[in-house]
Amino acid sequence: MKKERRVTSNIEFQSIIQHKRYVSNGSFVIYIKRRKQEYSRVGISVSKKLGSAVERNKIKRQCRMMLQTLFELELKFDAVVIVRQGYLTKSYAENEKL
């Protein structure tokens, strides 16, 4: 995922979350906001409660790989993915199906 396809600033994260359109399950909460530009962007948030920095970075890498298929659709949206505690109890394959 290219850096231009990521939501990076705190202000952007907050504006997407405050838009209050979301989908959730045991592993993730995904907040979505429409975008006028020609490509979509995603930000990933992993709490410190999920482990050390090494473990959190591993979770972020896995989430980016799961989201690669969404970028092939060329939809126009901004999204914030918040990883929940339930992510750790499932395998990568189970989380990818969600």
C-alpha cells in the first residue's frame, strides 16, 4: 500500500470517526467516509493493549495485506480500521475471511 493511500494525520482520523458510519465484528471496527478525490485511503489503528510495538506492527502489516483487495475496486472512500482484542484469538486466515 503506497503512502499516499494511507490516512496519517490525527485530524483526518478524528473526522472519519466522527462521521459515524461504521461496520464492526469481533476483530475490527471500520469507519467509512465518502471522498471526492479519485482514490481511497485507509488508516489502521492498533491499541497498546494488544501487545508490544513489534506485535502491533505485525498486526498492521497483516491488515494492510487484507485490505489490498479493496484497493483493486477503485472506490472513493476514506476508512479507519480499528483492531479489537478479538483479532488475537483468531488465525490470520479466519481474520481475512471477516
